[in-house]
Amino acid sequence: MYALNHQQQYIKTKVETAGPGELTLLLYEELYRKLNMAKMLFSKNQQTEMLEKIHGAQAILYELIGTLNFDYELAGQLRELYQFYLSQLNSFVIKRELELLESVIEFAKEFAMTWKEAVHLVKNGKGN
């Protein structure tokens, strides 16, 4: 119990002190984590728990859409991408075809890795 409270406090502090780029990275990492958990639960036929993780992943994608700044052209492209992967998750929930989930996992992994590198470059002053 103490370890869980300590971990929750650590995460709370991490979120409260993170800049916008770091917050986006945290969202991508959590998206990836939830999707991997959903895949594992799917393989164990734990449907209720799997759906909870899928719903959490969908909530993250909606949050990412909500944070887009449409003053930039890229925002529209990202919205389309996020909506596509939301559609993939919806199809997975209906069809239970693992390759649908795996495509979203791959997207989350790639974006988390790319965003992590971008945050690193900005922190080191190389992102200009």
C-alpha cells in the first residue's frame, strides 16, 4: 500500500512539474502502456479488464486531440491520425482482431520514442 501511494505521489509530482512537451510525452508513454496491458489481458481472455485499458487509451487519444493548437497545419494532420487510431481501437473492440490493436500499439510506441527524442533535443538546446 505504501509503495503504491509513493508511486502515485511521484507521478503526481512529475505531471505537476512537467512542461508541455514532457506532458505530451507522458501521454504517449501512458497510451503505449495501456495498449500493451490491453493486449496482455486480451491474450488471457480477461475482457472486462482489457476494455478498461482500451477505454483509457481512447481517453488519452481524445486528450491529445483536445490539446492540439490549430494555428499550425500539423494539428489537422495529427487530429486525423489520432482519429484513425481511435477508429482502429473501436474496430478492435467489435471484431477482436489482434492486428488492429497491434497497429495502434506500434503507433504509440513510435510516437513515444519520437517525442522522447524531441524533448531531449529541446532540453539540450538543439531543437532550434
